[in-house]
Amino acid sequence: MLYTRRVALPGPESDFSSWTSHGTVSAQAAVALAASGSSVFLFYADADTTTLRLKESADNGATYGSASTVATAASAVTYLAAAVATGGDRVLFWTVGASVWTSRYDGSWSTPAEWTNTVASISGIACRYRLDWDVVICGEDGSGDAKVWTAIYGDGINQTADSWSAPAEVTTATASSGVTFLSPAVEFLQHWRLFFVEKYTGDQAYTRLQWSTMIGTADFSQELWREPAPFDYTGDYGVAATGRNLDGRLWLSAAAGVWSGGLLAQLDLSEDAIETVVQLDQDAGRARVVLRNDPAGSGSAGRYAGHGSAGLSLLQRGARLELAAGYRTPDGAEFSAGPAFWIEAIEQVTGPRPRLVILARDGWWLLERWHARRQFFWPSGAKAVSQLLEFICSRAGVEYGSISSSAALTTLQPAFTVHPGESGKTAVLRLLATVPDVAIMQGGVFTVRHPRPDDEADYEYGTAHAIVAGRYRNSGSQSNRVRVIGSGVSNEAFDFAGIEAAGERIAQVIDLNLTTASRTGDRATSVLRDAEMQARRDEIHIFGVNCGQEVYDVVSVTDPQAGLDAAARRVLGLSWRYSTGERPRYDMALTLGNV
């Protein structure tokens, strides 16, 4: 039997106990529900298992009309999915054995068409329309490996109309692992969101829901899914997912219940911050925020004693923390969008000065925490370094961006392996070592930029912005001769002045991805240049905070005591401190290298 239940304004007190019967349907086929405005389309396979039927509602599912026939399958139907396009066209997907069939409605239902892909079996299908019909399929490939794939059925944007893209892998499990995937659901609410069931049949068997998101504004066709993670729900049939853009809520439903969660909530801690310390280096960032924690009303509990629950549910480990330095000006409070951090630990301090201490780290920590569950391998010529960086970032839940880039970043396509257990941070640093580009975490986005020796300073210290104290150290390059050996080619780069001053310090790089003399020469120059950039470690302490300062910016330094007049330096690290204690502080320190 097929039943439906409509709740106009669902909430925690909603009653889902009254259901409307639609009669006997196929006992071995799923159903599909799609909506557009107030129109709701209910698809199912009839009791004969091959006739595909549709009931339509024009009042948001309150009532349905009589059933009509969409198509008749060649043999028993197992899974269905459907979605409605912006213009009202709709497509019904159904599976017969290991094939997916479609019929499109644009005034009438088209003749059923079989897809052009080949898999060994299918154990679930889901669809959501955005620019095309974006489809998720669970099943097995010809080797018996369990897979979750995505594919696009075109509406003429990312894929030719009424044609299929090749399946793209989201996750996999080998045939001998005892793992299968089934019952997917997919939705777009701010980002793409994917749910599917992972079923294990070995010792201590389980059936557990998994979930994943696509990072930032990535399009479905980019295949940039975060590493799937377990969700606290069990059952072979998983969940259905839908989003409501009006209030930014995601809804999940299953036989066991209905759940929803908001996505747009924020908690402003600014007024209670008594101390903030931020430290940003070339491959790490940390923050320490101290909040007053005296009682906010009657009672003895601190105002943040209930962090992680009720009205303070957002203040918990793993939450995103945004810190923006600024000033109060005649125009009011002004600030520059600052870096993003993720809360690593929360500490309560009691006594005469109760406070809550938040310890957080930036996106490099997310990369560090992600460890590859299996080997990822790309042969030479498959993906550019930029694409490999973007893929690894996406698996760790970090968005990828670029300010500027070298030619090598987008043209070098190396053979590359992410080893099982290797962290995302280690992998991206290995990739960055192959190009002259560097990366910073800019507002939580892994942002690539190409530092050039002719970059001009965009800020001055020691003139209008005072230097309180400075320490200027030139320790020389760790390498003043670089030899790069590629596949049948080699090349070198030299710092002859450095060799004359300190003797030869040679570095050797072996990379068989380099097949031309120009490539090896570019790598040698890049390694030598990085050594020169790191050769200087100046430190300056400045009055007040430069709210827009970022790592790898170029600045000029004027310090007459050190004989410096508009000397160009590159920022290799920075820290700033805000304190309202006995000695209020709002200052900044910079670590500077050569340009």
C-alpha cells in the first residue's frame, strides 16, 4: 500500500499519525515525490511492477487527482526518482536491473529512453534539479566494487539536453570489504548535500547513514564532495531530504521520524570579549578568545556555562569562529573581514575572574585532520596541480580559491598519489612544492597566490604607521644552488653572491614528472627563490592593528635606526592582540622575509 501525509507547517509538535491511502502498489519498487510551487507529483510503480503511474496535486499535497500512466517498463521496476525543472518540465527516472530509464514531460511524456552508462548493479537512485537533472546512483561496478556515483542528465547547461554524463565516483568500497551503498538522497540548500546508506555485512554488521556536502559554491558537475561522514541514524532505507530556502532549513524524513535543522544562525560574542590573540603563519593559524563569564542574571552560573546547548548551542567544538579586527571611527564601528577559525577546545575558568577561553585553529587544521581512507591516484596528464589542490581541499571540507597563479599551477599535470592515512595538509604542501605558488587561508578559503620578486608594496610601516620596535635578521639562504633532475633532463639555478659569501649550499630535487629542460629550469628557479624569501626573518612590532594585513603581502619598512628606508619585505607571519585587562593592548607583530 502507498500512503501520504501532509503537514502544512511542520514543527516539533506536528502530528504525523494520520495517513491517506493511495491503494495497492508494487511491493518491490520505491516511490518518488517531486514538487514545483503548489504542484506536487507522486510517482509509483503499479502492482504489476512495470506500469509507472502518476498522481498530481495542485494544493501542496492536500489532495491528489486520479492516477495516470507515465510509461510501461520492460520488466520489474526497482527504484524511482523525479525532479521538476525551473520551467516546469519534469523527468522521471526508474531502474530496471542495472539500467536507468527516463521519460521527460514537456506537455506530454516522451518515449522511455535507456541511459548510455554501464554498471553491474544499482541499489538506489536520487535526483535534484538545479541547472540540469543532477542524479546520484548507488550500486556496483564490473569489478564488484561498491560505489556511490553522481551523473548529470542534461537540460542543456552542464550537459547536452536529454543526454547523460559519465558516472563520477563519490566514494567506493572493494568487493571483498563486505560493504555496499544504497538509498541515496540529494538536496541543494546553500550547498549540495548528499545522504546515502553504508551497509556492512561482516562481523559486527551495521547499516549506517552517511552524509556529505559540496564545498562553497561548487557546481554539481565539479564533483567536489567532502569526505562522507557517519550520521546518527540506522536503517536500510536511509532518509529523504528537502530544503526550504525561505527560512534556510533542511528537512530529513524516514519511517522513524522527521528532523530539521537551521543553517543561517549566528552568535555574536563581541561584547563579552576581554582578550583575543591571533597568530597566522605560512601553514597554520591559531586564535585564543577569552570571554567574560560572570553571571548574566540571578544565580551563580556563568553566562556561558551552558555553552553547547539551548541558546548557546552554536558555541561548541567544531563551530566556525570568525574574527574581524577593526576600529570605532566617526562613522561607527568599522572592520575588515578577518580569518575564519574552527573551535578546537573550550575551557571554563572559575574563581574571582570567571572566564571562558576559546581555542581555535584555521583551515590548515581541517586539512591536517583529514586523512585519506584509501589511496587516491592520478596518472600524468589527468589533472593540473590546481585541480588536485581543489580536490584534496574539498575532501577536507575546505573551499578553494585563487588570487593569482603561475603558469605551472594550471598547466603542470603530474602523476600524483595521496597515500592511505596521509593528511590533507601533507598532500597539499607536497603539491605546492612543485610550483612557485603559495597558499593562505583567506576567510576560511584555501587561497593560492603567486608571489613575484617584482611585487610592489601595498602598505608602509615606519612612516604614518609607527614601528614600536624591530629586529632585523638576515641568516642567508639555506640553498644557493639548486639542481633539479627530471625524466631524462636536468637543470640548475645559482645564487652566485650567496655562494661567494657563505660557500655552496646545494639542494637537489628529483621529480620524474618534469620532462623538459624548461620545466626543470623553472622548478630550480622556484626552489631557489623560495629559499631566498625565507632567508630573512625580520620582526617588527607596530602600534595598533592593520586590519587588512595578510600573510604573503608585500610591505615597505622604514626604520632609521636600522638604516632602512622604504625597504621592501614580504609578510611571512603575523599576530595581533586585543586585551582589556590592567594594561589594555591592541597591537600587532609581523614576521618579514625577502620579497
